[in-house]
Amino acid sequence: MLDDHAIHAAAQLLAQRRLAGTPGPRLPLSCRPSSVDEGLAIQAATAAALGDGVGGWKCGLPSAERVVIGPIYRSVIHDASPCPVWAGQGTVRAEPELAFVLGRDLPPRATPYDEAEIDAAVAEARLALELIDCRYDAPDDAGFPELLADGLFNQGLLLGPRVPLAYARRAADLAITLRQGGEVSPLAGRHPAGLPLAPLYWLAEFLRGRNMGLQAGQVVITGSYAGVLTLPLAQPIEIGFGELGQLQAQFAARV
């Protein structure tokens, strides 16, 4: 079991890599998490080390051994282009998602939240791209607790236009299209949880059970409709989300 010193050491290392945009080797054995709880403890300590507020969360439905949760920091939530990104080899990786913006708090409390209460807390839905990056050179070699400690590949979020909330709530399938230059690539889009709000219901209860909560203004993404897309820098692109509309974007490398 990692002690507080080891958790702090891992968090400092991951925070430094995140701020510099420079990945490195796996965490040293002395501070490498081996359980979900240790990974979550490092994740929370990393947020403190960065000194950045949590502006949102990424989440997905859990499995028996894994929880899918990661903070999205306020400073890396963008709503305009060119969107700054850490980019390797002249490209950026991104996932097309729907983002749900909370209009009221869901604070810690003794009793569970029901779905109707969580539904009522969601104020709007927006098209979004989750920006993907990892603080490890070889993420395939890292164990899941290490990836969890690092926030499960998130480097930020680009928010697009608002879309009808009632439609977004039930958008299990969306025809995703990628337009860049004169080329249009159609992609079969399906939400991994079926209903886009299902992971948010889990997230609210998970955070409540850890004496945490969700806050008004925070943005929650719940899963990619088309996996990871590799997108160019300094070129306009357009992602179509079926009948919900389009997200137009351009990316610029951070320095």
C-alpha cells in the first residue's frame, strides 16, 4: 500500500509531465499504484499539485475491476479555435463526444441520487472533442491503476455548439463524419454505454460515495461515438454529429 509520501511523489511527477507536455517512463516502483484506490489517490493528488480547478469529468460505465473516471482541468477546457494542444508528430488525437453541462450542484450527501435528480441538474448539452494524450511513453505497458492515476489519457476538452438536450439524452447512435480538406469520412457512431447519460448517473453516485460531488458549471463527457480520431494541426476540420449538427475546429501546437 502506497503511503502519503509515495502518492505525493507520483502526483508531482505526473503534474510536471502534464504541464510540460512531455511523457516519460512508467512511475517508479516506489510510487507505482497497484490498485484502483491507489490510482484514484494519485489522481486526486495530481489535481492538487497542478493547482488547477476541476472543470469537468470524463467517465464511463465501470466493469468489475475498473472504474472509468478522470478530472478535466479548467485551464484545458476550450470553446474556441485555434485550440492549443500538446501534439506529437504534427497531429492531435481526439474523440467525438457529447458534453453535459451541470446547472446545479450535486453535493455529497448521505442518501443516493436518483436519475430524475441528476437529469434535473443537467442544464445543457454540447458537441465536444475530448483531447487525448498520455504522460507515459509506452501506455500499453502501464497497468490500469497507472493509467487511472494519470487521468485515463485526457489532456483537455474542446466544446462545440449547444444542441437540443432532449435529443442528446437519447442519442445512442449518431452518424459521425470527419471533413478535412476536400475529403469526407463517414463513421458509424454509437455511444459505448447505449444511453449517453448512463455513465453520468454512475459518476454522481460514485463521487457521492467518496464524499465528493459535482458542481454547477462542470462539464461531463461520457464516451466516444467513434473511438480516437487522428487530426491535423493548423488545418480547419469539421466533425458532423448526425442531426445534432457540426463542430468546426482548428488546432495549434502548444509550446
